[in-house]
Amino acid sequence: MEVKVIKTFKEAKQIWLGLEQEGHRRKVFRAVDEEQIGAKNMVAGVTIFEPGERCAAHSHPGSEEIDFVISGGCLAIDVTNNKQIRMEKNDFMWIPDGVEHIHYNDTEEPLVLLWCYAPPGQLPTK
């Protein structure tokens, strides 16, 4: 194995989620996983949410997640504990194993969100 640079918008696996449900569409660029580069202990990528878009409530069973806002902002919703948290550019968020959460771009700008969870788990399907 060796160090690898992944060109996010050229080489990462592009996954468009939520196309069938209005307001749930987002562009996922999964750059780090076993399939892409042989990573066995983590999964990471970038998701872009246009204004008004969000993900469905989900968790990554058996995994902890961190998120980092590259640009834009969002309302992060901790569904499990019924809390809402404002995230802005340069903010990190830690999500414990099993906690259901939603990212909702309630701003006028695109949200670019870096995410990583370990150990690897399933990407949300909605």
C-alpha cells in the first residue's frame, strides 16, 4: 500500500441519492473505501446539498461519524435525541454509533460536507 491522492470530482465514486423524493436529492462523492482505494477501516467522501435539500434520517450501525462543513451551512438534526444544531463553515460534528441524524440545507448557498465514518458501514440509500 502507498499514499494516494483522490481527485474528488474526477475519481471518487459518484452517487446521486434521493432522486425519487423531492427535497432529498444530493450529490455524494465517495472517495475513500475498500472498493475505491483499499481502505479497510474507514469510509469518507463529500456530499453536496443544494439549498432546500436534505438526507433522510439515518445512522451507520456499528460506526462513529465525523462531519466537517467545507462551505455553506446546515441544520443538523439529532433525531435520536430530538435536538437541532446549527453547523457553519469550518464546524466539525461527531455522531455516536447508532444515533439517527439528518443534514438539512436550510440556507441559500450549497452545503459542501466532508464526512467520514469508521469502521466502514452502509451509506444511506435515501
